[in-house]
Amino acid sequence: MDYSQKISERQWNLPDKGELESRREATYIDDIIQKDHIQRKLLENLDGIDTVFDGGAGSGRFSILLAKQGCHVTHFDISQPMIDKARELAMKEGVIDRITFVKGALEDLSAYQDREFDLVMSFDAPISYTYPNQNKVIGELVRIAGKRIMISVSSRLGSLPYLANPIQKNQFILDENADDPFVQWCVANREQMIRSFIFNKENAEKLLADGLMGGEEEIAQYKQGGTPWCITYTFMPDELEKILSGYGVKNIRLSGPGAFGRTVPLEVLKKMMSDPKQKQDFLDFCFRYDCNQYVCGMGKDNLLAVGNV
């Protein structure tokens, strides 16, 4: 087993992961923008879709959404806490009978037949956490897709600004008093992060060149019993399009959820989020802007691709 899979299993199986991930849209504004974008894309692409495979389905944000639309969904995830939370939420939403829950890793989809699902989707970048197997995983997801594939991966151009902004997540905290441990950490350490920050050009050049975040330090931390963030491969837009095209995907459309939202200061974002009309108008425009091919690589966390098989 590659270290990326070992690290992913330990990171995503932390006991509180399911609960924390299920509350992201109540905690972070960038998650509101990103999830809204993906939801719109999904609802635009459901024509002729009955069976769905959701790879890295997490706490069920999109598998439950599609089950409510009448689809039969296989909810596939590496994390038991995530699956448990998704099952709980599916029960509350009355769609438990339309969802099959499976614990597994994206690196092994051998249990599924060619073209088994009308729609195959994988969001929030679990593909990027399968390095060095990310291309093979994409190929396997395409293999089991019968009509359509929708995936989001970590964006290289979108990730690079993080290396010049140690407090980038602070820009999107909806409520600084939230009981989320990471929110509390970001608020408490904001000034220290600014004071201690030094821009490292070599690190930025390396990420731009090889697309890889993490490696030996994460492996060493894992070996010592820690739970480091997953080793992550970040994609360029033309690279992702070429990979999908190489596996036979047609009519590929790329977008960058969060590209417009990342230009807006927190004070203004919070003001808009507190006014239902401004919030809706803002999300409408974000979607239109973020779908533009010229900004697709600057999505805040993800590069989204939709294509036909």
C-alpha cells in the first residue's frame, strides 16, 4: 500500500471527521460557494441518470442530494466516521433506501463492472490524495461510468497563492466563535502566522513545476504515529483535460469554484452571507464567473471537470 493511502486512511478516519465535515457549509464561506457551484453543475447534468457512484462521498452532501432527486447512489468512502454520519443524515432525509454505503479506497475499484453507473462523481479532491496513482484512479472512474463523469481535483494554480498567504482560511470563517477546532486555531494563531511568515520562492517554484504538496515530512510524521494531511497532487487545467480525453471522455467542461469569491474580503463576504437576497445574487454571479474557461484554474481549492463517456 502506498503511503498516500495509509495517510488518507488515518487522516479521514479520525473520530470527529464525519461531524466536522458535515458542518462545513455552516462554518466556512468558501465551502458554501464551492458546494453551491457543484450542486448547480450536478442538477444541470442529471438527464438520463438513474445510477450514481459517489467516490470519496464523505458525509453525504451530494449522494443525499441525488438520492432526493430519485437516483440510486453508491456512497463510497475510505472513512467509517464519514459513512456513519452520511447514513445518519440519509435516514433523517428519508433517502436511506436509495443509498448503498461502501467502505473502500479509490485505488481499488475492481469490484465494479465497466459502465456500471450512469454517473460517476468524485468531489473535494480525493483523487488528488491518491498520488502517485491519480491518473490510474481517474481511468478507473471513467471505466465504471456509463454516461457521464464529474470530478474535482486539487488545482495547482489555485493552490499556489496559499504559499504567499498563511492566513488564507481566515478569509472565509463565517463565525469566529464556532466550536470547530480548526476555526479556533485559525483565530488564535492569526497574528503569529503573519509575524512568522517568510515567502519561500523555491517552494512556490517547486509546486508550480511538479504539482506535489507533501511527501517525506508527511511520511515521517505518519511513521511516528501522527495524522498528517494527505500527500496531494495538484493538477493544471490542460493536464486534467488531456488525461480525461485520453480515457475517451468527450465534451469536457472545466470550472474553478471559488475563483471569484477569493477576491472578496471577509467583512464583505459575511455581510452578503447575512442577507438572503445578496447571498443568492452573489452565488449566482460566482457560478457564472467561475465557469469561465479563463479562470477555471484559479478555483480556491478545486478544479472541476464534467464530461460525457
